[in-house]
Amino acid sequence: MVYDPIARAFLLRAKLGGRSELLRPLGLQLARILESTGFGATCTAVVAVPSHPWMNLRRGFVPGQVLARAVAGRLGLPIRAGALVRRLGTKISFKRMRARSRRIHASRAFRVRHSLAGERLLLIDDVMTTGATIEACTCALKRAGAIEVHAATWARTL
């Protein structure tokens, strides 16, 4: 999906409006695309890109986790909930940063709670802008032993 004004409005209504039920169809849509293309067919588990813990408290849900559950369910894969976490010390929102700043801050923002040795992971996020978050999460997952990390997002900025 192109992250145009319509997609942005829909996603923000779900994320900021407390409407987590709107995210499940987006996850199923993403899963159908993954199925039809075979992307991630070798994956052994699904991992969600985590939001900052304060945002999770404010929203009452983790958008990436809702998407990842829908994808995992449709693809018949286990979900590694909570394996990847956002560090508390990263209070800055990446949304308004330029690409270089995003990469610097994102590289320190994520950690993995336990070993993922031998896993082939499908990393799920809602939107990809610069790719800095996906890159940082991938590096953290590989440091924890993942063999491969395939990333899929519902939308992408042009």
C-alpha cells in the first residue's frame, strides 16, 4: 500500500483513535499478499516491530502486534510476542526526524529479550518510511541468533 493521505488517515484513526479492530483487516490483507507472493515462505516465526512502551500505555495496544497476530494466524506461524522490545531510554519519536537522525537513534532503540538462534523471522510493521527502524530491528534480531529476517509492512512512503 502506498502511504498516501487516505492510507495515513485510516492508519492514524486506528492507532491514535483507539481502534485496534481496524488493524486486523490490514494484517490479513498483508498476509494474503505474503501468501500469494511466497515472500517469507521459509520463515519459522513472526515478530512485530514494537512501539515505545509509553505509546503502548497511551493507546492500550501495540499496533505492530495486532498486525503481526493477524499475519501469523493466517500464515500458520507462531508469533514471538515480546521477543523484540523498544528500550525505555529512547523517548524521541522517529516520525519527525530526517533519515540520518532516524538511523542513529533507531540503531540504539531496540533489544531482544532472549535467544532466537536458528530462527527465520518475518518482521512486521505498519509503515516503512526510511527503513531505519526495520534495519535496526533486523540487526538486533540477527545479533540474537536469527538466521534470516524478512520484513513486511502494510504501507510504504514513496
